[in-house]
Amino acid sequence: MNYRTILLEVTDSVATITLNRPERLNAFTAEMHAEIRDALTGIEAPGAARVLVITGAGRGFSAGQDLAEGAVMSGDPSRADVARTLEENYNPLLHRLRALPMPVIAAVNGVAAGAAANLALACDIVIAARSASFLQAFARIALIPDAGGTYTLPRQVGMARAMGLAMLAEPLPAETAAAWGLIWKCVADDHFRDEVASTAASLARGPTRTYALLKQAMYASADSRFDDQLQREAALQREAGRTHDFREGVTAFLEKRPARFEGR
Ligand code: LHQ
């Protein structure tokens, strides 16, 4: 299918969604959300892909919600409902990415602002170009961080830094984001695309089913008690132990050869 606001490419089991409104720094519109939903339906189909990469066209990753989109400011201010797009678009997207049974890489090529910053930070692996930055732009327009920001930030960088980022709304350089443990890696701009491609290719050769189970375990951990998490680990490990790739992994180890995972 031809999209107007995104590009979708699937090569060697790596699906790439490129946010593609560079003249608006890839700001999100309702149409972009609908196209991403459609693309994800294809990517989720059995055997379609083993990794998803989300990135931006041009110089930015995304400037978050398109503030010029009619729905954002329409109607009587006392009855305005900016949360509607969260409930209809962003929140379901975040849930879907978390539940996607494969690794999701945010390849942050440039500035990621507002909801787009938090969408990127909710992905499984975040790789940023050195010139990229993360901007909790919300307070600049008198909103609170959304798209999971108030969940992700205090957990990943601690309350002091989360508050500073949210209230001061200053760009956080990619290098600092990596130093703070907010993202996986910050890579020199010249090597960024190669690094994303090699990471995606490596994950695409990995034990996809196990990655899906690992996501479930990791993301449940923030809200779990120790004992519950141990039980969850055991249940999910039981499933991992029944995959073809587990047998292959152990056999390959014993035969002193690289494993050939099939993702099942
Ligand atoms: C844009 C945008 C944009 C439209 C750049 N919209 N055009 C959820 C619920 C409902 C409502 C509200 O929001 C949310 C969640 C959110 O995401 S709230 C946060 C929304 N995002 C922002 O507040 C960020 C706004 N953008 C900026 O502050 C800057 O553009 C940054 C710092 C990201 C980049 O600055 P520059 O590199 O200097 O680029 P620029 O500002 O010149 O932008 C390039 C063009 O893109 C420009 O258009 P123009 O016609 O002048 O060339 C901007 O107007 C346009 N643009 N962001 N969010």
C-alpha cells in the first residue's frame, strides 16, 4: 500500500517505518497514526518481519503532535479535549509497540520532541545519532508529558532528572541521554545508519519468539513484586524452553557452532 505520511519497507525480515513529513519535522497527524496502524497490521502478520525499526525522514525524528492540525485547538477552549488523540492514537500505539512480538528499534536520527520523544523512549532499543536530541517540549505549550513520559522518565533516569526534563523543557543531547541510561546508544552521525542496520540485522537473526517473551517479562517488572516477577519469569521461561530456537541454541552450543535461529 502507498502511504502519504510514512514509508514502509521490509527487507530481510527487518520492517522499517519512516515517519515521512520532513517539511513539518515528521509531526504526527491523525492520518499518520492511521497509516502506522495499517502498517503494523502487515508487520504483525505471521512470518512478515522479525524486527521493526522506526525512524524519521530528513533532519528530524519527529516534532511530536502536529500542533497545526485542526483537532488540537478546535472548538470552545473550556471544552477542548486534547486527550482524545492520546486515547485514540498515541496510547493504543504505545500498547501495540510494547506487545509487538519482536524487537522494536527507535532510530532517532534527529530531534525527537513531545509525544515523539516519549514514543521513541518506549521502544525496546533506542539508538540515537550524536546530533539528535530528546525534548520534553510539553511545558512550552503548557501541557504535561504524555505518551508514557511520566511513566518512563522517572523509572529510567530518576525523579530529579525527570522533573528537570519536564519542567525546563530543554533539549537533552543524545550523548547525555546515553550517559544517563535513557537510551541504548549514541552513535556518530556518520555511522548511525550502519549501526542501526547492523543492530536490526543481528536481531532479525535472533530468537524472535524469545524476544517477545523477554519483552513481556521486562515490561511487567516495573509494576511487579519480586515474588510475582519470579513466578512470571518461570512461566515465560517455560514457554521459551519449548521453542525450536532453544533446542537449536543448546544443540549449536554443544556442537561448537553458531546457532541458526528461525524465530519460532
Ligand atoms: C511543526 C511542529 C509541530 C506542527 C515543527 N507541529 N509543525 C498530545 C495531545 C494533543 C495535543 C498536543 O500534543 C500532544 C503531544 C505532543 O506531542 S505536545 C508537543 C508537541 N510538539 C512540540 O511542542 C514541539 C514543537 N516544535 C518545536 O519546538 C521545534 O520545531 C523543534 C525544537 C522540535 C525543532 O526546532 P527547529 O529545528 O528550529 O525546527 P522548526 O521549529 O523551524 O520546525 C521546522 C518546521 O516544522 C517549521 O515549519 P516552517 O513552515 O516554519 O518551516 C515548524 O513550524 C514545523 N513544526 N514542529 N509539532
